[in-house]
Amino acid sequence: MHSSQDGFTMIEMCIVLSIVAVLFCAFALPVAHQSHGLIISVKQLQSFLEMIQNDAVADGKVYKVLIEKNEAVSEKRQLVLPKGITCSRACMYVYPQYTSTPAFTVTCSDHFMTHKIVVQLGRGRSEIR
């Protein structure tokens, strides 16, 4: 007797799964790379604000920081974020006593994600959300 079974063989299933995996990676990796770029840019902005605060203490001087689109500018330094990343407009003054203007939030986004930097009074009190 010869029985006939309908269905896929193991090799056919492996081929289909490998094609699906390749297609998934082709579409998922660019999105993951973009969001990683936004996280790095937000951390750069956070470090930039902390450097300006340190400059104010070291120089004994008040510095104004203006954040707009993909730029953050002070009298002493400038940060340009990559194209495609935009930040909400914010203006802050950093004082030599490790304080700044009242707390504020800067929202940065790209085409896929949004992150916020919450800046509060005092040294090292900024947080990314």
C-alpha cells in the first residue's frame, strides 16, 4: 500500500521561513536605526546643556541657550543635530550658581518617535523621557 500525504516538506517550510525573515529584517532595521539616531541626538542635546551649565560655573557668567529646530546655540558653543530631527523651541538662561531658568521641556522628534528632555533647576537634573 502506498499512502499519499498532502502538505509541505520540512525543506519547503525552512525556505518560506527564511524568506519571511529576510523581508522582516529589510523593513525593521531601517526603523530601528532611525529611532536609535533620535536617542543619540537627544543624549547629545542633554550633554550640551550640561556643558553650558559647567561653562557658566567655570566662567562665572550667565549664558543664554536657544534651542530651535535641529540647533542649540549659546554664546560659547553650538550643537547641530542631524537632518530629520527637530526640537521644540526653547530659551533658557544658565547661571553660575548651578541653576537655570525655571524647569522646561524640550521635545525632539523624527518621523517615527518623540523624546522629551525635562530640564530642572540645579546641576545634573535633566531627564530624558
